[in-house]
Amino acid sequence: MGGLSLLTGCSTSDESSIETALAGVSRVNDRLQALLFDPTRLAPTYPDPMITRPFPFNAYYGEDEVRQVDGDTWRLELSGLVADRRTWTLAQLRALPQTDQVTRHICVEGWSAIGKWGGVPFAGFLRSIGADLSAKYAGFKCADDYYTSIDMATALHPQALLALTYDGRQLPPRYGFPMKLRMPTKLGYKNPKHIQAIFVTNSYPGGYWEDQGYNWFGGS
């Protein structure tokens, strides 16, 4: 109803006014989703026999174009509202306390699959690097030129994971080696792969699909 009320003032021949109105509706949706989001409510988890095998590949490019990242030379870069901006190696991340989860990945295209992800709880990592936890956003830049951002409440959710493994083994390139963000409270496009930089900011960072009209909050 809100969207319709905004569109009533738009000429159907004026694409810019319609796009402006729809962008306004999307911002309202973001605020409503943020209000409904419960940072303590856990997404459902599943037993290992329910894992989808093989877990589907999904990206904005074909599987034959998956980025090949050298784990020996890869470094995780940190910037923005972070006290300790030293880079991290893959070995250093693997040395941190790890956890795993079997959760459902839900794609905006309408399909879902259950996978097992292991890695570093994102909330603990943010605290360890002295991130400003009162900031609005955490953003991600990836080796495949993908980028996205999330709200801080979601970043601190207990199931938000810097995933380093899939199904008990090193994260394969097709699923985001050397590291992806796994958040079962968000749609798939909010779970970036091949992460090479994380930043914390109060300035709206957007995202690859979000800048093309996808809803920014992207979850519940």
C-alpha cells in the first residue's frame, strides 16, 4: 500500500520518478526489516543427513569463471572504524576458535539448499580487532569484484560466520575460497564469497546487487 501511494504521484512516462519512488519504498522496507530483526533469534539448524549434495553453485558468473585465489599469498585487509588494522593470513584465521553450523541457504531466485559451514564467529572477530560495534555497517570487498554490506546487528548475530570450511573440508573455490561470509538470517546475495577486505563504517556502502535495485537489508 505504501508503494502504491508513492507511485500515485508518478507519471508512468517518467521512469526517473518511478525509480525514485521505488527506491523510497525499498528504504522503508529496509527500516521495517531492521525493526523486525531479532539479534538473538537463531535460524533453524539441521542434522548432517539433510545436507544438500551437491550444494548448488551460485554467482553472477558461470562456474567456469570461478576466481582462483592463492591461499598462501592471500591477506584479509581491514579498514574503517577498526582499532587494529593489521592484515590476517589464512593460517592466522584458522588458528582462531572455530564453530560450524548446518543451515539453509535461501536464494532470492526462489530455491534453497542446506549446507554445513565452519569457521570463525564474526562477532568475536569484530571484537578481537577492536571494531566500533556501535557503527552502522560492515562491508565486504571480494576477489571476484563482488561487494556488499550488512547492518551491525546482523554482523553481531551468533550465527554470522567467517566460513573457512564446507562440510568439514577446506572451503572449495566454487563456494568462496579462501573465506566467505555465512549468515543464515540473510538471503544468498548477502553472503559474499572470496572475501579479501572487511571495513566498518557509518556511511552507507551499498552492494553489487543492491546498487542495481535489490533490497539492501535482505533478510529477517
